[in-house]
Amino acid sequence: MPTARESLLDAAGAALAGRPWSQVRMIDVAAVAGVSRQTLYNEFGTKDGLARALVRREADAYLAGVDRALREAGIEAVAEWTVTAAGSSALVRAVLTGCWGGRLPAPLPGGVPSSSTVPAQRRADGPLPGPGDLVRLVRERAAAALRSAGRPRAEADRLARDCELAVRLALSCLLAPVGEAGVARLVRDALTHHRQRAG
């Protein structure tokens, strides 16, 4: 059973899917989640706190998907996951591209002073990742995963750079879709060409 916090984030996400963030009301979010408005304020403090937590959750879900893709299928799967995640979540797309638009909450990336007693909210109140931060985190996660899989450091670092290139190509595919060819094929071709020139 989800916690009250998760239920509130689910309700806020569902509300955002149906209307602009400026029209999402805290009382409605609490009612849909089946908790009191006071519980909502205890968890998030303000509507901006709720927005920050929602954006943080979406960014964390994207990065968890990156980890899964790296473990299960490799670099091309990270690129495919990036396009899929951004296509299914307007918040992930905004975090990855920096393009927020008028329908979405656009929390300040630098963080806000937090007086929350809720550890998850203190984290959400901290700096939120921007597009460059996420690409850097993907590269760092790829390098760590490759090293823990026993790859030599130089090879792991080279493959992590390839993973960064794959994510950057995937981000370009958000703006200019590749159609039937698919992002995986584009990444595969680009990495092959890149490796041939480097080798």
C-alpha cells in the first residue's frame, strides 16, 4: 500500500495530466489521495514544495530506468529509455530539455531553504537536476556500473562517454524524431562511426 506521500504525488501527477499546474488545487489533490489537507501541507509545506517533490520523483524514476537499461541491455537501451520516458512524462521531458512550458510547474533549480521535518521533502527542496546534471549523472552511473562489472577503468570511462553521447542523441530525437529507424539504430550507427574514427 502506498504511503500518504506517494498517494499525494500520484494525485498531483494525475491532476497535472488533466490541467495546467496553475489550476491544480491542493484541496483537490488531498481529496483524491484520500488524506486531509493538513497531511498534504505536513508532507510538502507548500504547493511549490509539492511541485519540487513531483519533479524530484520523476527525475529519480528516469535515473532508475537508466540503471535498469544499463544492467539489462546496454547503451542503446539507455537512449531508447530516454526517449520513452520523455514521451510518457511531460515532467521528465522538461527536466531533460529545460523546456517547461506554461502547463508545468517550473521549480527553481537552485533549491530552497528547507525547514521540513520530512527527509524526502528536505531532499526535494534541495537543488533539482537540470539537463546537464542529468547527462552527467547518466555518465557517472554508466562508469560506476561498468567498473563494478569488472571493466578496466579506461574502458569503463570510454563506454561511459559513449553512454553520454547516446543520451545526447536521444535528446536530439525528442526535438527531431527519427521515425521508423528508431533511436537505437541512430545511436548504434553513431557509436560505430565514432569508434572507427577514434580507433
